[in-house]
Amino acid sequence: MSMLGLEFYKLRRRRLFLMIALFLSVELAWIFLSTSISLSRNPDLAGWEGLIMTTASMNGLFLPILSAVVVSRICDMEHKGCTWKLLLSVSVTRGKIYAAKYFCASALMLLAILLESAAIIGFGMMHQFQLSTLFPLLMPFMGGAILTNQVVIALQQWLSLSVKNQAFSLCLGMIGGFIGMTAQLFPAMVRHIFVWSYYTGLCPVTYDYSDSIMTFVTRPVGFMLPGILVIMGIVIYIIGSFHVSRQEV
């Protein structure tokens, strides 16, 4: 806990909270504008399904980039400040440092998901969506977004701590955003390889096209895809922590 507190203390002048707020503002503005236009053209689609599906699609674009920025800012301090040797000299293992940075980034991205969900609820209530259908959709949506974030953070942190030049980490985030946005166009077997595709893959709502008419349909998420994602996250975290712990400083 002391290492985690130290990570948050080191962020006090990094303006990460402002950066998260700006990213969310742009994403939510896009979501609400798109949903409002859709509702004006198709009033029959009024409901939580379309709003949650649109948000999941936008998360596939924005959250990988935001995760890359957050993780890069957290990890870059040790590279620029050359503090690795200082931390190791006070008998702090790199495994503990790695874990503290991971939980710090996870907490910040969890805050982003909570703020986003609160904004979704507020928008839906303004448009008088039925609250009775909200939580059976919102809870799986939040769980899928949080779980996907954890794996994306593990991947980004591995790269950010392994390579001093954070441009590589940010490029990975942008590539992930592109894949996350277009993941539904890939075949299922290919799609499940990429961790960024799970923002929409774990969403309890999907599109259905029939006779050139788009409708939103709910679906059970099940346990297989979350199980695959959990295994991927554990493997990436363990390999990343082992690799960083063996690097020379």
C-alpha cells in the first residue's frame, strides 16, 4: 500500500486527472451526439441498448489510447528521473514497483469507467429511458470494459517499462484503438486474438441487420470470452513483470 500511495503522490503534478477528463469529454460528446441523431431519425430505437452499444464501440477507440497515455505517464517518471537504482537501493523489488504502477493505472481507468457510466445514466434519464432495463445491461457492460482495461493496461505497462522511448507505447495504444474500433469487421477467430476487441466483444448488446434495417439485440456474454481474457491478462502481467525484473538498470 505504501508503494501504491507513492505512485499517486508522484502523479500530483502530472495532470492525469485533467487528461482523463478531456478524453472522456470528447468521447461522451461523440456518443451523445451520435445517439441523439439516431434517436431523431429512428425514435423506435429509443432505449439503453443503442446507447450502451454506441458507448462500447467508442470505448474500443478511445480507451486503448487513454490507457496508453495513463500508463506511459506513470512509467515515464522512472525513465526520465533515473530513479530505478534509487528505488532498488532502498530494498524495494521491481516486482512491487511493477504491481504498484499496475494498480495505480487500474484505479485511474476504473475512475474513467465509473464517470462514463454515470454520464450514460444521466443521458438516458434525460431522454426518459426505462430504468427497469438499465442495470441488466449496464453491469455486464461495465464489467467487460473494466476487465478489458486490465489486460490492455498489463500490455501497455510491459512495453512502457521495457522501452524508454514512450512513443512506442503510445503507437501501440493508437494501433489498439484502430483495432478496437474495427474489431467487429474481423472474423471471430481473428478478433479474439486482439485484446482491444473485447470492448465490444463483452458488450451485452450487438447490432442486427435484416432487410436493410438495423436493430439492437441483447445477448448473454457467457463465461468463455471473459475466461479467455482473464487468462490473457494473467499471462501478459506475469511475463511483463518477469521481463522487467530481469532488465539491467
